[in-house]
Amino acid sequence: MTIDADQELRRVRVAAVHDVAVDVRTYELVSADGRPLPDWTPGSHIDVHVPAGLVRQYSLCSDPAIRNRYRIAVKKEPGGRGGSLSMHEDVETGSVLAIGLPRNYFPLASDLAPSLLIAGGIGITPIYAMARSLAADGRRSWTLHYCARSAAHAALRNELQRLAPQRIVQHFSEAPVLDVASLLGAQAPDVHVYCCGPVGLMAAVKEATANRDPERVHFEWFAAPPVDHSHDQAFEIELARSGIVKNVPADRTILQVVRECGIDAPSSCEAGVCGTCETVLLAGDADHRDLLLTPDERAQNRSIMICVSRARSKRLVLDL
């Protein structure tokens, strides 16, 4: 994984808005400044600066082969933090938005092993782009299991049915009906598993894949599961660029302490799922608590998500 040094924002215009499921709208975005939009790969997301002044991450859910526009889908969450409400209430065709460049922490593997795609609710958004790419490639076997409350709640369902109906297994019910343990237990060891959806589904897949090769199990988390903070300890951080050394108390995050030093460190989710706050780690042993870094990346200890992660060593040295 590389850390994006380029924090460039792009201006895009909303070319179309469509209601595609209960409380779900898609937004088609085209360049507003005449420059081509950057290419992207399945699993990518973009930061969207919504009218309410918030920054939210939305997966790109169009065909990666289409180069002149992006598409995102937003589920209205009345009990959320305000980003989805602002998108639904304040954004219409013709609106101009600022977005970040595409980033991908959930890429398709490059080998030709079979792929099992599991999506729940709005978690279909990155999975949809994967299905499009796999169908276009034609060299890999793949199956998609799509869980939603009902057909009316299943965004992009009709498009998926037209794409490859023989590869789509739909599970519609108010209560969970997908037997995750049986499904995963029937998969060959070389199968790549991709999952995105609500925490309950993600946790079930994580448990069912605990004994599989971690390099073949891939997650895109929209929300983080609860974290036990009862054993958190204080530690020090050293900000290499300024030489500042600060204590991080047990009840504070690195991000909070960094900002208290007057450094405007970028962040968004502050739950370890978006990657916005990823920071180069120059020295020290991190206690990685994000949901993005792979086991190999954690072992390499080259970066840290400062919104949630802590230290195993007495001090961490950050490139800040």
C-alpha cells in the first residue's frame, strides 16, 4: 500500500441523479474543469466533500472501463452523522462537488483464482465494480451472493441481473438468511473471498474465514466493530519534522494529540476504515487497530492509521 502524497481535489459536476432502491440514490459525476477524470480500479473509493461541510467516502460503482464519469451510490441514513442526508437533500443534477482522487484499499487480486463476492445492502457498491470487471475479463470463475432486506432495497440489482444472472445468488429477508459458515466451508482453499456490508455480515465472514489464508480474504468496512479500550496504555509520539515529543494518554488518540500540537492532520471516518489519516511510521512498534492494512503491511510497520492505532513500544516516531 502506498500513501497518497497528492491531496489534490477535483471539481466534478453531478450529471444525473437516480433513485435505485429504497433510500438509495446514485450520482453520476463528470469533470467540471475540463480535465479527464483519473483512471480507477474495482474496489476504489473517493472522498466527497458534501455540501454540509463534511468529507465522506463513497465507493465507485460504475464500469471501470468508462473513463469519462464516476458513479457513487449513497444510502440515506437518518441516524447517521449527516453526510448522507446532505447528499440526498442538498445535491441535485447540476450541483458541483469537490472530490479526492480514487484510492483503493480493496483491490481485486491479480491471479486467476476463483472469486467469491459477498455483499450486504449498500455494500454492493464496490462489489458491483468487481463483478463488472470479472465479467468483462472472462478468465476467472466468480459468484456473487447479495443480501438485502428485500428486492426493493437491493441497489443495482437489475443491472447485476442483466450482467450475469447465472452468477448472482440473491438473499432477500428481514432476518439473515445466508448461511455464511456453510458457504465458506464449501470453498476451495485458493478462492479469493471479498466482502462488504453491515458489521454483522462482515463479522460472520471474518469468523468463517479465520483459518483461511489471510491474503485470500478481503474486506471493505463501512463501519468498524467495537474495540476494547480497557487495556489501553499511555505512550509517546515524536513528530520527526518538528522534534516535538508528546504523551498520548490512554483515553486519547494519536490524531487528537497531533492536532493539539497545531498540526492539521487529515481524517474522515476516525474509525480506521477509510485510510485518510494514514501516516508514515519512521520508528517504533505500532498496535495496528485499523481495518485496512494487510498482515504483511502491519508486519512491515511502515505506516499507521493515527485515528485508532496505538503503540506497543514506548514511543512512535511519525513523519509529521
